[in-house]
Amino acid sequence: MKIVVIHFLIVQSVEGLYFCIPIVESYGKNSSERSVPFPLHTDIPYTESPYYELIFIFESASALSVGICTTGFGGFLCAMNLYTAGQFKILQCKLEITCAMGRTKFSQVQSRPDRESSSHDWLRWSLFSDVISKDYTDLIKDVDENQKSDYTQFSLYNVKSVGADESNEKKNAPYILLRECIQQHQLLIHYMEKVENLFSGIMLAQTLGAVLELCFAGFQILLGVGTSKLRTALSIQFLLGSTVLLLFFSWSSHEIIIQSQEIAEAAYRASWYGLGFTDEGRAFRQSLLIIIARARKPCILTVGKFAPMSLNTFTSVFNTSLSYFTILRQVNEGLDS
């Protein structure tokens, strides 16, 4: 999570400049000309002691609290989205090894990958080793009938008729594991619906705020060149912080879109062609087709239900901010002339 650490350092540097700028600008001036991190409009003589010191400490503590809240929420949502994308990745590997269960030989999965193998191969081998050591009766879990969608009911119906005989549990292990994959897929879909309803409005506010911060920070950089180096640096850090925060949401949400769509590819990569042309084999392949059809509709997080949050949205927002910045610059040049 290096990007979270980078954003935290940027926010802390912004807060540090907010504390340093008033001290540097007030150095060598009279007490009546002292400034605080955030301008006040009050009748209290806050430039005099002890009001100045108390207000300076209060504003500094407030800035620290706001910075922690901003970094905490962005980092939390980014980590949560990446964790969800990882769950989709695990589900892909489980789907790929479903047809390997119960077969006497499956060298591509059973053989331990070497050190130079990809993380995907290691994950598939780990899942396979973990699943074959379980009691397959523990893989069958009850699913609340009220939470089943048509997709789940229809998919599980094809698999439920298989494996009824407990003496053939090992033989029917692929169908039991496929049932678990279907349940996990439906659980992830239901989870993403709840996350979407919870965070769509928040991401809309964050996106609109990022657009305003990007264009106004760029405008302040243009105006601050040659006047105050510290305030120009503050505007640059604001620009970087807004960009990284927006990248939190767009990149992590884009990973969910990609990994949820890859479920269809993983189902196709399963060794379904090795199953027999029996009723069980046809039911298994039909269930895979249903999974593929459902996975083609990716799980997404939206910006206030208007547009999906992805890297494409990130570039669109950045281009929109540049357009607003150009308008502000033209207006400023017109006023100067």
C-alpha cells in the first residue's frame, strides 16, 4: 500500500506548510501583523498574546484532525476495494481447479510450482492443496433462501442433484466445489451492492471536490509564481494530494471491475472438457455457462450512480479540471489586460 503512504506524507507536508507559512511571514513584524494558519473574521484581537498562541494551537490541531480523517477514509476504501479484488482473484483460482477435484491425475495443479512461478500459479496450488485436505461435507453450506437471486437458484439447481450419495463424495468433489464457488460469487455480488449503495454518494462528493481542488490549485500555482515560494509549494502539494486521493478511488475500483470480469475467463479455463458426457457433466458445464454469463456484467462502484468509478473516469475528471483551469486563466488574463 505504498500509494496510501505517499498520500499520507503529502497530507502531512501540506499541514506542515500551513503551520510554517504564518511563522515565516510573521518573522520580524509587529505583533499586530502576525497571521494564523487560517484567517479569522472576528472582533477578538487574535494577533495579541495569549489569543494568538491559543488560536494557533487550536487551528493546528484542527488541521491535523482533518488530515487524519481524509487520509483514513481514502486509505480505508482503497484497502477494502483491493481486498475485494483479491477475493475475486481467489474465486478465479478456485473455479480453475473445480474440474481437477476427484481426478487421479492433474499435474498442472498438483505439482508444487517452483520459485520462479507466478503468484497466480502459487495461489492455484495452495487452494488445491487446501481443498483436497478438507472433508467435502464441510464444503456444503446452507444459503439463506431470501438472499438467493435467480442466478444462484438456477445455478445451484443444476449441481444440487449431483452428489446426493454420500459414498460418492470424492467422486462428486468437483460439483461440491463448484457449488461453493457459486455461493461465494453470489456473496461477493451482494457485498458489492451494499458497498455501492454506501459509498456512491461519498465518491460523488470526493470527485466534485477533486475537480475544484485541481483547477483552483493549478490557478493558484499560476498566480503564485514569483510572489511566495511557500504558498506556491502549498498549492503544488494540494494539487498532488487531490490527484492521489482521486487515484485511490479510481484505481482500486478499476481493479474490482477487471477481477470480477475475469471470473468468466477463469470459468472457461476450467478443465470442463475433461468431464464425461453424462447428466452430471452436462449440468456442470451448464452451470459454468451461467457463471460466465453473469460475470460479463462486472461489479462496479459508481460516482453517485452517474458513471462507473474507474481509471477512465480518472482521466475524464483530470481533463475536465484542466478545462476549468484554462477558463480561469483566460478570465484572469482578460482582467489583467
